[in-house]
Amino acid sequence: MSGIASVDQVQRFLFNKANVRGELVQLQDTYRDILSSYTYPPIIQTLLGELMAATTLLNATLKFEGEIGLQIQSDGIIKYAVVNGTHDLKLRGVARWDETVTELPETFSALFDKGYLVITITPKEGERYQGIVGLEQPSLAGCIEQYFLQSEQLMTQVRLFAQQGDNPMAGGTLLQILPTSSEATNVAESTDFAHIAALTDTLKAEELFSLEATDVMYRLYHQEEVEVFTPAAVKFECHCSRANTIIALQHIDKTELLKIVEEDGDIKMHCQFCNKEYCFDALDVETIHSGFDPDASPTKQ
């Protein structure tokens, strides 16, 4: 177990003289909670860890209440992998792959065929935004950097890490230029960004997963002028509930539901994110389609 106090937190910081912002995240319990819902092979555990770190880093840049989701879709071994995060940094995620493949590849690119990354931003108020980028880079971090360069014209550096074994952890860093003009969006025109990115490139996984966030930043940037903000907590939280499942059952034909009960004894519905199971019998089905709550007491009905 890690003894780092800064785990399951995201740390924001700013290089005022360089017009560059940064973030650093270290995930432990949050990562383990998502992995505990399903038996994932190591390479897919790594992918989920990187997606979690990336979602947290991107989420911390939002300036409104809402959600952000990173979803990979592919015709290859990985069918889809998704991590969703709320503005208050509550994460949930899941991955599905071709389980008939007995030996999974060890590289990011080999997991996908015709794959693409969808970044969806859903504010509580306002329009939903969705951006798509092909999985043409050799890493998830590279694909996210490409997305920002193409869609936002902002030079961005992303470093993502995940480790398995006795102490599974995930984390990473994000640097992004804060342009002072429309011309200052390319790294070639910002020696400050290039310098800070080069410093960040020296970060190793073992350092990120063994040092406090402030110690990591000191090791990387002790010669820079850095403004550090209060860290924000990250945790796993699934949005599923029995009440939401009942709402879903209301939209399915009662005859079809009763047929499932007759054949299987009851209706079992699993949450794909936390693997929690909700069960309903024939009486529950009749009650739901009569407009009542099967879990309410007679006095409440």
C-alpha cells in the first residue's frame, strides 16, 4: 500500500511567467474501486487507469458544472472503454473486449482496429459538446495531445501512467499553454512551454507513485516560479440505483418482462460500471406497470 497523502487527488498549478497551466493526479483507491467490478487483464487495467487519469486531468480544466467522458470505440480486440467524470471529480468506468482472444497484445495500438476516441462534455446548462480523434498515435496520451492540437489549437502535453501488481495505481500530468494571442498556440513559438514540457518528460512512474505531489513538482520545477492551488479529491462513485432501474423497466413491454421471469425465475439487471445486481419478480413487474413503486410500503402507496 502506498503511504502517499496526496493519492486520489488532483493538484493544479500555474507557471505565471510562462503562461502555462499544469495538473498532476495520483489515483489509488479510485483506481482499485473501478478495477474491482470486473476481472480485467493487465493491459486493459492499464488502459482503464490511463483513461481515469486523463478524464480527471481534463475534468479539472472545466469551469462549469457537468460531466466529461472519454470513450474509445474500436472494431479490434477492445470494443469499447469508457470513463465518465463529474465536475466534482467522481469517476466511473468500464471496458469490454473480445474475451475469446487468449493472448492480448502488449501495445496500445495493437488493441484497436479502426479505433477512435470520443471526448464528450455535458454541462448542466448549455449544449453538449463532442470531439472525436482517431487512435493514430502510439499512446492514449498522444491521441489526447493530437485532439487538443487539432480541435483547440492549444499545445498540450499529457503524460499517463498505470502500474499493476500488489500496489495498483494510475496517474499522470497535463501541461497546457495559455496563449496570450491567437499566434501563441504552437510549441515552436513558445520556448517556455517547450522548456517546462522537457522538464516534465523526465518524470518516471516510480516517482509519481512513491512521492507526494508537492515533492514531484519540486523535483521537476524547483527552478521555476510555480503557483500551487488547493488539491481536489477524486473518488469512484456509480450513479446506478434501483429507482433508476425501475424507470428503465417501465419502458419495456410488460409481457416481455413476465416472459423473462417465467423462463429465468426473475429479472436480473447488472450495472456495467459497478456490477451491482438488481432483481425483480413477477409481482414487481405487475406493480411497476401499474404505476406504483414495488419497494414502497402499503402506507406510502
